[in-house]
Amino acid sequence: MPLDLDMIRTAFPGREIVWLDRCASTMIEAARLAARGCASGSTVVAEEQTAGQGRLGRSWHSEREAGLYVSIVLRLGLAEERARVLSMALGLAAAEAIARAADLRTDLRWPNDVLIGEKKCAGVLVQAEPPAFLAGIGINVNHASFPPDLADIATSLHLASGRPQSRESLLIHLLETVDGFTRMLAEGGREPVLRMFARASSYASGKRVVVDQGGAVLEGVTDGLDSSGFLRLRLPDGSRTTILAGGVRSCS
Ligand code: BTN
């Protein structure tokens, strides 16, 4: 069933919410809205994406009416170097929305993957459209299965909880938590977001991981976040390095 838009619009009167039956990517639609000078918080939600975009040039599996595919235009007055911590704040927001709507415990894998157990149920993509940022959030909600290449690494809230979940309730919680965590960043700076992320993520410290940096692969134990939100890694020879970008996965 398509989303019940009345329910969402009633919860957020005055907010521009664009609903699309199908689009290539909500990021493209949100970039158009931002270019037209829309207000902060303006939201694009699609039932299906034919070219959903993921981090690191990957694609985002966007099965029709099964997930939430959302992009939100944010005008927070943040400098561009805050994008990383913004993406961590959005990971926290997605995790909190999932906890409130589906009563599921999640983990956060740096910088912003939301996991249930070892499997990913949500991802965040931040795109700068100066002076705005686009917050792209994908959540696997009612998928009953995944294609073979994702089956071992992805899950949905339905699969994890054993019951179908309301996408409307999840979207309402998500828009609220995005407002809350982005306000925390805009008003309180990076520190409270990084502190909360470190508490919510088993990956922030003491986790044996493999980091794929587009060719170079590093293995080590995570050693906290620095003040910019980069991940510190202790290497097998005892030296330390800082991970600026890349795909992190657990090696246990
Ligand atoms: C990731 O790789 O983990 C980030 C995935 C982000 C997917 C969302 S779905 C809504 C928005 N539109 C897109 O094309 N991508 C983001």
C-alpha cells in the first residue's frame, strides 16, 4: 500500500512534503527543491527509486512500497566540513526513530550505517548543495527478502521484529528525530553528537574491523573518534591511524 500522506501532513502542518510514486532518486528531487529555495525541513519521499544512491558510489535497493526512501533539505548554517558529523547525527536519528516506531535495538557502524545485529537496516547519504545539505535516508521496513548479493548483509524491520511495521509511524518519528538531532548539532556543536554516537555504536571503540579504502585494506581495532568525527584505528604493529572515509566492517 502507498503511504498515507494525510497522516504525515497532519503531523507536520506547514512543512513541504513532496510524495512521488516513483523517481530515479529522491536526492535528485530534493536538489531541485533546494535550488528553488525551499524551506529547511522540506521533504521528498518516494514509494520506489529506480536509481537509489548509496555511499561510496554504491546503489540503494529500493523495493516498491517496502522501505522509506526520504531526502530532507536542511538549512542549518553549518560549514561544509560539518557534513561528516551531520551524517552521524542522521544515523542517530534513524536509529532512534526505529527504536520508537518498531521497538528494535540497533547498532551504528561508523560513519552512519544502522545495523540490527550484523545486518544493515538503514543508511544515510549526505550531499552538500550549498548553502543547504540534503539528508538522504533509506530504511528497509517491510522487505520480506533481499536479492542474493544483499541477503547476507541486509535486513528489514519486518524481518527483524517478525511483524509488518507502519511506514507512516516510522516516517513521523524519523522527521521528529532528524529535527531533534540536527538541532543538537546546530546549537550544541559536534561534541554532544559525537558523545552520543560513541555511546550508541559498538564500532566506535574496541572493535576489530577491516576498512576498505577503495583498494587499500586496513585491519585493526577501533580506538574512538577524534574531535572531527574521524575514526581512530590501532594497527597490529601498535601504531595508530585515522580513518577519513571508507567502508568499515567487523571481522569477528
Ligand atoms: C548508504 O549507502 O548507506 C546510504 C544509503 C542512502 C539511501 C537513501 S534512500 C533515500 C535517498 N535517495 C537516494 O537515492 N539515496 C538516499
